[in-house]
Amino acid sequence: MSVLMVEDRVNFNTLKETLQLTDGNLASHLRALEEASYLRVEKQFVGRKPNTNYQATNEGKTAFKEHLDALEQLILNNRNND
């Protein structure tokens, strides 16, 4: 999701290279995000090769921001307890 927050659209191979994941690992993560309606999938052919692009939905962006806020709060709470 962090990549999709800063890029409008990203294709599968770019995500795979950026995140250094295997095809299967990345596909399972993307499937879970798609099922949660956090990303939009667009499949097309470029020449004879399949090309799949991903884009974060508004729901996905909101959920990711909420997740980051929760992590930040956890860190702040932990610092305050030291």
C-alpha cells in the first residue's frame, strides 16, 4: 500500500522489483488487498504480454492512513511509558 500511496498506478513487475517479493507472495498480498476493496486491478495486454496495473482506492488510502496513525500512536504511547 505504501507504494500505491505515492504512485497513481503501478504494474505487477514494478511492485515485485520494488518490494523484492516472489510472484506468488506478491500475488497473495495483492489478492487480499483487492478482496478488502483497498485496490483496483486493471488487466490488459501490451502487445502479446499481459500487463496488470494496481491503483489504491479511496477506501484503501483511508485504511492505510488509519493504520499509520495507529502505529504512530503505539510508538508515542511506548515512548511515554519509558
